[in-house]
Amino acid sequence: MDRQTLIGPFTQLLPMTGLPLKGALKDEQLPVIENGGIVVSKGKILKIGVFEELKSDEVHIYRIEGESVCLPGFVDSHTHICFAGSRARDYAFRNAGKTYLEIAKAGGGIWDTVTQTRKASQKDLVHGIVARSKSHLNNGVTTIEVKSGYGLSVDEEVKMLRAIKLANSKTKVDLVPTCLAAHMKPKDWSKDKEYLDVIANILFPLLKSENLAHRIDAFVEESAFSPQEIKPYFQKAKEMGFDITVHADQFTTGGSQVAVDFGAISADHLETSTEKEIQLLAQSNTIANALPGASLGLGCAYTPARKILDAGGALSIASDHNPGSAPMGDLLTQASILGTFEKLSNTEVLAGITFRAAAALRLSDRGKLEPRAMADFVMFPTDNYQEITYHQGQMKPSQVWKQGEPIFQ
Ligand code: NIG
Ligand code: FE
């Protein structure tokens, strides 16, 4: 909509502004505008406030009937939604008591998805990403980070990242690509050259020249890459101007130290982080990204979110949507459940999937409803924002708006 449009009235409007990036948040701190309205123009927010006070001769009104709570479109800051095939077998293996390594040896795990993703065409991958993005959008997610990492060769990683770029042009959701070529050591790699050297020397320049990704991720873990192995890789990435993010402390610690040392934007997972890692992260500018979908998928501990917040850390929450450890892909459900187990306030849960998640992607134009921000927002059919987390994802959005346009699909 190019002309100015006033949308509302909303029973409650939650702009998620005026809150700090780091530390614990109480619900008394949450700004709530009763009978609120938003003026949008050209995909951006012009004004926000009380609906009646925003009325003028210049604005066209888009009236919202019935009760509604409106808040920023959710940001899912960690996913692997570019993949082919299923890992249903892993679920059965896990529940029969097999360990992560035993499942990998039995033909499951990440390598299984690599095999299936390599067989898929770029077109198939685009189709899968677009379909999964739509289901996220219907749940109120308007920005999704998407990782590669099931290609594990220069050509196959390029195929995945091109698919993500193409999918971005075919979906209303904004997709933020991340190169996760360092997801695990490819089982078929010939030993004459170092895998990470080839990726850094050949793939990194391609990411720049084709504008495929400006973020580099790595799985720092005993079963993937050690801190020592990953340091020269991250060093090269930093020198080339990439943002860094890390899969850290999922099964063993070590990754969060690397993340902080390299000034990573985020350290994700952190299920095994101890007091030492919690303090380290809290005193850094690295955002701690909790992935409750992986805890639910694997039957593992949750990220110590309460402790991270109480230590003064910045906590975002993402779905980790992937075919292995987190096939559910429902951010609001998972964030609400993390809230239950980790005793988070509603404000901490909502901050974790709005402005704190946007910060985990270094995006300053979303996650908050304020003038000049992207006009991305989600409405729920209730008069009380507490109902949203209370229903643990069962209350679905009544409307989702992306860049000032209502989405119907
Ligand atoms: O974030 N931890 C490593 N990578 C993914 C899992 C990917 C998979 O199992 O396919 C994660 O949980
Ligand atoms: Fe992940």
C-alpha cells in the first residue's frame, strides 16, 4: 500500500520498544498500548500510538474487527529448512536408546540428510523451502534465517545457497542465508586436501561474488569440528568480512569460548553450558540463542535460559527447524514451552522471538514496531497478550502482515 494506511484498533498493541537487549525482563516493563493503531506507508511503519489519535484526513483506515493483540512479526533466527528427505528413522532409533554416534553409524544423522539433499535438484530444494516458509508465515514468522550445511562440498553448498536465494524471491517471508559448510566432516572427502581450506579458499569468494551469504556458521563439537580446527576457518571468514555464528555447547562445551573470541553475533544451542560459559556469554556482545525444538526433538536438557538472562546475557529463541533434531518447526510453541521449563516471563519469551532474535541476525529494521521499521506484524484473536504463550502455540494468528500488506494464504 503506497498511501498511508491506519490499521487498528488493536485491543492491545505490543511495540516491543524501550526494552534492553540484554538481561532479565519483567512483565511490568512491557509497554502495552490499549486500543492501539499503526500507520504504514510503502512497507514501513510511519507512526504508532492510540488508534483514535492517529486518525486524520490523509489516512485510509483498515479496520480490525473484534479483539486483537498485535506484536512484531516473529523472527526465527536459526533454521535448516533447506533439505530433502525425512529422518523419521532417527526418532525410532533414539527412542530405542541409540546414541547420537550409534545413529550416525547405523546410517542416520546429518550424513543421511546430506545424501538425500545431494540427490535433490535445486528446484526440489526451492519447493521445500517455500512450503516450509509458508507454514512459518502462517504461525506469525516473517523473517527466517536458513542455513546450508547438507551439501558439504563446494558445488553442493552452492546449490543449497542458490536454492535459498531463489526461494527468497518466491516467498513473502524474508530469508536470511547462512553458510554452514562446516556442519560435519564430509565422509567422502579425499584426504589430500583439508576440507575447511577448500571451503574457505573456493566457496567463500563465491559467496561474495554471487551474494549468496554474509554469515558463516560452524558446528563446534567433538563429532564435527574442534575449536582448534575451526579457528583458522573463522579467522579467514572474519578477514573477508563475514559475520560469524556458532553451533556451540550442544553436547560438549568449547564452542561458546570460540564464539566469544571471534566476536560471533550469536552462539546457538548451549544446552551443556556451565556457569563458566554463561558468565562468558553474559559479559560479551554475543547473543545466546536457545533452540528448544532441538531439546524437544532429542529429549535433551534445555538451554539454561533463566541463568543466562539473570547473568545479564542477551537471549534469543529459535526453532532450529531441521529434519533430524527439530522437525517440528513451530517457534511460538517451542518458545512458550521453554518459558515453562526455564521460568521465563512473557516479556522474555516474546523478546526472544522478536527484537532479540532480530539482533541475532544483526537486523535493526524489524522485531520492534516503531517509525521506520519494516511493517511486519502479527495479530492474535484475544484481548490479553498473556493468552498467547499460555496456549503454547495453539492460538494461531488471526492475521499476519508483511511489509505493510496482509498475507492471505
Ligand atoms: O542445529 N547440531 C547440529 N546441527 C543441527 C542438526 C542437524 C541435523 O540433525 O540434521 C542442529 O541441531
Ligand atoms: Fe542448528
